Amino acid sequence: MIRRDKINYYLDLAEVVSQRGTCLRKQYGAVIVKNDEVVSTGYVGAPRGRDNCIDLGFCIREQLNVPRGERYELCRSVHAEANAIISAARERMLGSSLYLAGIDLKDNNNYVQNANPCSMCKRMIINAGIDMVYIRDDKENYRVIKVQEYIDNDESLHGKMGY
């Protein structure tokens, strides 16, 4: 038996967490890990007590044909990264890593291509003190992003939309 490498193990956990998601378009899961301990998890879903898109049967951003990565203020959901950050104490996140996996429900449940945190989630990741972000591209492959890149390449200075 071949033992699963640690990064894909945590990305597998993020993928399982994503299955709790309530978005009609994409299921994302996030896992924050520090010193080989899971600090917190998060998935995409409406704030506690509000109806989820899967319960309502529609997505307002989809109805308005809003492009990916834009107009998140219209979305009913809290993103997986944000939910994971909300659920953890900052001192537990300092120097941690965030693992992110996304499934595209509109694309035959394939992995989300070119997945990335949105600009709001990037800001939360920076302020949480997270050092590294691992993003799943497929079952075996992933990208590694040093959070310092989010600081150095500030898309908000250029009005860049989307991912």
C-alpha cells in the first residue's frame, strides 16, 4: 500500500468538507492546518439561519449572469476560506497553511479549474496570519501559494476583476 502524501491528505479532507456546501454552482472546502493539526474547516454556505441556495432552488448571481469572481456582495454564501477563518482563533492560524479544494457542479463534478480565493478571502487569509495556501487542481496535483504573493501582487490597486 502506498501512503498518501501529507499535502494531498489535507486536500482530500478539504474535498470531503466541500460536500457540506450548499452552493448550486460550486462546492468548496477549506482546511486550516498548523503543526500537522487541523485547526478548523469551512465550506460554502449561507449564514446561519438563512436559507441556502440549494433550499431556495436558485442562485441570484446565476440568474443575473454575473461572471465568476465578480459581484460577491450578491452571493448568499460565506466562502469556505472565510468560514474556516471565522471558526479559528488567530493565534492558532499564525504561520498555518490553508488547503482549498473545489468541485464544479456545473462541469460534471470536475475540479474547479484555476481555483483561487476571491479578493475578499485573500484579504482575510492575509490578516489571519496564514503563510501558505495549497489549491487542488486535480486528485494528485495542486498549486502552492505563499501568502506574501497576495500582499506583493495587490490586485485591488489595479481594479482587476475576477480571479
